[in-house]
Amino acid sequence: MKRAVSLVALVALLGVGWVVASAEQDVRPIIPRGQQQVEAIGPRREQVVQGIGAPAEQQVERYVEPSKTAKAVSNAGKVVTGVTAAAVSIGAMTAMLLLL
């Protein structure tokens, strides 16, 4: 009996979630099209876009594949970050359980 009640509650929650999710997918225009125009504010000279960097800074260069050592160091850094995050998470959980 308890299992059936739990199953009905789960199905009800999933149904509510589905209804809310479908309601969030509606797209409605807020502003009429006539109000979505770009108008000039000042003289044209003030609205000119100019590059501020040197041309060499805007060049796209060839992709260089990282070396095996660089990949190994990157992977080791990811592992250290993951272990540190897990330790902090477990420490925070332990602190919360001790203080409750």
C-alpha cells in the first residue's frame, strides 16, 4: 500500500513538472514590431566603428596541437581539481551533519 502511494505521488509530481515545463516553452512577442527600430542619435561621424588594435592582433593563427607533456599536466590538473572539489564537498557535508 505504501509503495502504491509513493508511486502515485511520483507520477503526480512528474505530471506537474511536465505541465510546468511545457508552459515555460511558450514564446510570446512582448513589444510590437513598430517599436523595434534602430534610430540614429547623433551625427554619422560619431557612430563609426574603428579598430583599435594593431592588425597583427586580429590575425587568426594556425592551431598548434599541445604536446603529450602539456596534455598530461592538463589532465593531472583536472584530477587535482576534482579531488579537491570532492574533499571540500564531503567536508561541508560532514560539517552540516555535525552541526544539525
